Amino acid sequence: MMTGHESPWDLVGERVRAARVGADITVRELARRIGVSASHVSQVERGIGAFSVPALYAVAHELGVSMHELLDPPEETKSAVAVSGPQMHSYKSLEEAGIIQRSADHPSIKLSAGPRWSRLTAVGEDGAEFLEVVYAPGATGSAEYIRHDGREYGVIVTGTLNVEVDGRVSTLAPGDSIVFDSTLPHRFWNESAEEVRAVWFVRDRLGGGATLHG
């Protein structure tokens, strides 16, 4: 499994609270909109709780922020910025320019009762995400359904992943790939005894804040 800079939930919680206050939404109202209890939102904002994948999508949507605004690691852990061609002469290496990112620098976060996301770009891309997603073994098929704008592309690297898209269920083995419209209800879970690693590309059709995979 990849190592990297994990975003702690106390940092994510601070960002959720700042965005919520900035949007002039109460804890109770945000909880109502995303379908969780007010105490759960409060726990996340205090860094003692974590959102599930669907709840995190819903929070980003309701507060009008992108996923990477909520999940990026602290500023002091960032080692590169993405630059365009004309700026390349200012940088001594591809790592400095944000073109290459080493495995130890991938920002990551573990979602409540869900996968671990590791972003494979130095900074958040505008309108897209390139990710490694790791699913722990032993899930029972109770993963929640997710729907969001965009289109996603994935390939399984190791392990066997259970998938359901728009009511159709299948199993993906290493090397198998999947492409679908993210507005369709979908869910992913790992019933096997081994960890699953997959690589995903998620494109935000609307061209706004990029979304992540569940």
C-alpha cells in the first residue's frame, strides 16, 4: 500500500467548519441536508469523527467547495506545485515542477467505513482527480450508494473488487477496467480476504471542483 501525507480529520473538520460558517449554514441544517445527525457533523468538525464517502460528497456539494479544498494536506507538507510549459525553466527538477510525485508525497485520507484515497498529482487538478484507491478486506456488501456529476475510469491493480452500477453487479479482477457515468448510482466493496488496490481517473463534467471516487 502506498505511503504519503495523510490528511488528519481534525484538519478536515476545521475546513468543513470554516466553509459551513462562510456559507452561513448551521450544524443542524448541514446535517439535515446531508442525511446525518447534527452530533456527527459536530464530531467531524472537532476532529473526533469522519464522514463516509457519500456524506463527504454531499458536504462538498452543499458548501460549494471542491474535494481537494477539504482534503489537501497541511501547507507545510506540500513539496511541489503544478506548472505549465513556459514556467518549466524556473524549476531544477520534475518533482519541483509538480510533474513527478514520489509515492512518499501522495496526499491521502481514510474515509469512515470506506476506502483510503491517495491523490496521484502534486496538487488538486482543475476538474479532475487521478487517484489510487485502497479497499480493506472483509466488507459485507453494505457500501452506500454514491451519485455525483462526472465520469470515472478505473483499473484494478491487485485484489478482487465487487462493483454495482445502476443496479447491475459484477466483480473486477486485476487488469479489469471500468468506465461509467458517475450520475448513475454506484458502490464498491471488497468481500475478499485481501486488500484491493485500484487506480482511478475521475472527470468533473461540469468543469468545477473536482470530485473523488467512492
